[in-house]
Amino acid sequence: MPREGAAAEAGPDPAADPRTNIYLPRLAVVDRVVDEIADVRTLFWHFEDPEAQRAFRQFRPGQFAQVTVFGTGEFPASLPASPTEAETFFTVRQVGSCTAALHRLRAGDRFGVRGPYGNGFRMDDFAGQNLVFVAGGIGLIPLRSCILYALAHRSQYGRILVFYGAKTPRELMYRENLRSWEEAAGIECHLTVDQPGEGWTGHVGVVGGLFKKPGVQVPIENTTAFVCGPPVMFRFVIRDLTGMGLSPQRIYSTLERYMKCGVGKCGHCCIGVAYVCLDGPVFTCEQIQKLGEDI
Ligand SMILES: Cc1cc2nc3c(=O)[nH]c(=O)nc-3n(C[C@H](O)[C@H](O)[C@H](O)COP(=O)(O)OP(=O)(O)OC[C@H]3O[C@@H](n4cnc5c(N)ncnc54)[C@H](O)[C@@H]3O)c2cc1C
Ligand code: FES
């Protein structure tokens, strides 16, 4: 039988304290929901606790968070917002039970967030270099953060180029950003689709085809590339970039693995000796090749 007053003597429950229980999500509130493309939604959110909000906003581009939808489960999601932006959000494709449950949330609903986790892109390491971003489909989600971070620190970098492709014009994500990148000075943005239509007058073909588009000159000297997209796109783009002379050490990507803990405890995400949740999700192409990872 517990003694009277035992709870008070024992002090706060360590399992209920996010400083001592690394698995405990902090409560987040949905601010608004935006349909991005078919099956993909962006949820803008904030933490209930302003201190948690302040701490979280120290994140780096390329990091991820563990998202809990209460009563359903938890899954990893990238942080597409740049730390230089005011709002925080997730952009999530509905593929199974957790992502479907997240899609059902509406403004005012609560969910849980742990993080930020992972290594992310160390953007300061690329100072003085040209940055080439290549994305296909929802591969733009993790790269959006880096692109906006680089633009917010424009004077630190050389040329900034974005090559982005989707199956159809309807499947191009973050359209407002794409429009402003196409029009803005200081960034060269090239778009393509596999299947035109819907009044599309732009380039048609695979994203690597943009490298050879008239007027496009992809820098190789003093350049770092960031490539995210479906495996088939990744393979061809790596072949193209290395064929143009870019070293695999200078090409970065993010790996997706099944994750449970997100903090290096469960081993679910391991590829050989690497923990994708701790050592990644950002890896160079050279590291990916050494891991023997067949993307
Ligand atoms: C670091 C990281 C960042 C991610 N960021 C995003 C993001 O920003 N937006 C987004 O939409 N998704 C992202 N994902 C993928 C997302 O975590 C999965 O889609 C999600 O876990 C699926 O959960 P579910 O319960 O809805 O689907 P489940 O019922 O678990 O699975 C449904 C289907 O999706 C496949 N699947 C599930 N998880 C993964 C995975 N990790 N990799 C590949 N296939 C998977 C399953 O094989 C199955 O076919 C990220 C994954 C990682 C590891
Ligand atoms: S997800 Fe548990 S160790 Fe990486």
C-alpha cells in the first residue's frame, strides 16, 4: 500500500518529464492545414509550451522530428521550413495509418513532436561554394529548408541553382516558392515535368535533362550538390553529376529508413555500422556508396 503523501515525497514522475524521458513527445497544436498536391498535406503547427518552441527552433536544415498522432502511432518527418522562417510545418504524404491520421488533423487539434533529430546539413561548411539542389517529387521536402536557409544568407554562397522535376505540373510542390525562385535574382530555378498538360509551357523530361537545357551551365568547380528524390532519379542524377566531374564527396543526400526511437537506441534504422537517425539522415554520396547502400 502506498503511504499517504508518497507521491509528493517521490517528486515529479521522471517518465512524465521530457528532460528525463527522451521518448516523451511535447504537445503541438495545428495552426492550419494546406493541401500541397494529391495525397500530400502541409500542417503548420506550434508547441503549446513556448519554451519547447524556442528550443526546437534551433534546428538545422535536413534534420527530422518524430511525429506522434495520439491513438495511432509515431513516424519520422523532415523539417521543410528553414530555421530562418517564422513558421514551423511538416509536409507529409499519406501512405499508411499514421500519415493518414495526421492528414485527418485540423486547426486546433493536438499531436506530439520529439526532436529535432539527426545530423542535418551543416550549411556553414558550404560557405563560399556554389550550391546545386536537385529534387524529384516529394524530395523537395528536405531540400526546401536548405534552399531558403541559403537564400537568407545569400552573400555567403556562390551561385545557387535549383533543378526540380515532377511527373505532372499538378505534382510540383511548394508552388509559391517555385514561382518566387523562378523570378528572383540570386537563384537559378529550372523546372521540368515528365508529362506536360494543364497549360504547361516549360521543359519536359527527366530532371537530369535540365542540366543540358540551352542556357544552363552547371558549375562543377567549388560546388556542392544536394540530391533528393525517388531512387531511379537519384541514380541517374548521381551518374550525370559525377560524369560532369563532381566528386561523390561533394554530393549530399538524405536516406530514409524505418525508424522507431529516432535517437540511436533501437537499431531499427541501422545500415551496417551507421545509424541513419544519428549519423544521418544526411550522408554524402561517397558515404552511401561505402555503406553498400543500393538506392
Ligand atoms: C528521416 C525521415 C524523414 C522523413 N520525412 C518525411 C516527410 O517529410 N514527409 C513524408 O511524407 N514522409 C517522410 N518520411 C517517410 C515517413 O516517415 C513514412 O511515410 C511514414 O513513416 C509512414 O507511416 P505510416 O504509418 O503512414 O505508413 P505505414 O503503414 O508504416 O507504411 C505504409 C507504406 O509506406 C512504406 N514506408 C513506411 N515508412 C517508410 C520509410 N521510412 N521509408 C520508406 N517507406 C516507408 C511502407 O513500406 C508501406 O508500404 C520520412 C522518413 C524518414 C526516415
Ligand atoms: S531509429 Fe532507433 S536507432 Fe535509429
